[in-house]
Amino acid sequence: MTQHDHAGWTHGHVFLGHSHERAEARARIVTVLTAAFMVVEIVTGLLFGSMALLADGVHMATHVGALGLAAAAYWLARRHAHDTRFSFGSGKFGDLAAFASAIVLGLLSLGVAFESVRRFMEPVQVRYGEALFVAVIGLLVNIASAAILHDPHEHGHDHQDHNLRAAYLHVLADAVTSVLAIVALASGLIFGIRWADPLVGVVGAVVIASWAYGLTRDSALVLLDAEDDPAMARDIKALVETELGGKVFDLHLWRLGPGHHGLIVSVAGNHGDGERLKQALSARYPSLSHITVELAVCDDCAAQ
């Protein structure tokens, strides 16, 4: 076999998203921005006695942790992109960071819920005017963070960066919590409804827990190499069996990183040309970045 023949059999394993560096930079900017105001919210929540403001600050603290992990994951994925120890590349660093931050987030939601319930039973004096001003500023910070993280170029299931998407959704959840805090503090300031503040703390805890559950589930499925796109897997099977004259006996499709899938497929048929299968699959599905074809040649398998 010549050196030219070998070239078609070797390939790289860099499965990072097409906007990896831009996403990394945005994650760093939002981490610094949110961390600065997180300190303001927690300190003023304690000073002014507002559970809604404190819950929003704690929620923002978990958001800072998640964004910090996201930024670190982008850096680690880029640093180890060519490291041969990672058999299918370093594209899952973001999902690992998302899973870790989701676990911490879930635990913190329990703490917020506990403190909110305690405030129902043991009310404290809240300085509503000052706390309301800080909550409004917090909402503006969340809106600015969401604008920085939003990427109009990200489209479709295949090209979604789960790491950045999780951070973006978390900012939106933070904004919702800020709105609830503003409503609660305004209710206390204008109508004297003191129980609205701890109630919003409970609602905020539920929002945090819900977000943590969804992120834990989604990131865990990627880390466990679950089938990423059942519809795509069915389409691949149909392509092989109806257009390429083969019979699929085994097929594994999983996510390698944003915009990248891995495929292992066992095919029997009378064509005997695995390279033709790989070329046809790559042409039809650009996100298939790593294709392995196990081929068995027989005359009647395709008809079974």
C-alpha cells in the first residue's frame, strides 16, 4: 500500500464547535460581569433583610459557577484537542462541566428553599426600597448577559453547543427570578405584603431545581454516549438499506462535540465497498465526523 493510500485511512480527532473560541470569550466576559453583581446582591440581600434578593444572589452565584466551569471547559477542550489520550477528542469537556455545575446547583436550590421556609415562620424586617433598586439592576445585568451569550449563528440540533446553550438558558432563568424578586419587593413596599418575599424565594428554588434537573439529564446522556438523534439514526439505516444495497445489523450514533457525531455501523451486503458507504454517509450527513463501517460481504444478506 502506498503512502497516498494511507492518507484516506487516517484523520484527526478535533471535534470542537465551529464557534468554540468565540463562545469561550463570551463565557469569560459574562462570568466576570455576573460575579461582580453577584457579590452586590448577596451583600445587599443580607443588609436589607430580603430573602427574594438573597435567593436571586445565590441563584446568580450558581450561575457564576456554571459560567466559570463553562469557560474552563472551553479552555481545556481547546488545550487537549490533539491529545491522543482522548479516543474521540475533547469535545465533551463542556458536557462534563455542565453536569458538575448542575449537581451543585441542585444542592444550592435545597438551601434556598430551606431558608425561604424559615423566613415564613420567622419573618425579618426588609428594607424594600433599597432591595428593589438592587433587584432592578440585577435584571439589567441578566439581560446584558443574555445578549452577550446569545448566538444567532447557532442553529439546528446538530450544531448546538450544549455548554453555551445551558449557560444562556440559565441566564434567562436568572432573569425570571429577578422579575419575581422585583414583584415581591414591590408588593411589600407598596401593599405591605410581607409574605411575598419568602414566597418568591421558594419559587426561585423551584426554578433552580428544575433547571438543575434538566441540565443533569441532558449532559448525563451525552457523557454516557446515549443515542443523540434517533431520527438521524433511522435515516442513516434507511439510506444504507434502500439506496446503497446493504443490510444494517448494528448501528451506534452518539455525540462527540457541538456539530460532531460519531457513527459505528455494521453492514452486510453484496457491494463489498466500505469506503463507498463512508463517502455516501459523509456527503449526506456533514455532522458525521467519525465513521466506522464494519462490513460483511454476502450475496443474500440485503434481501433478508
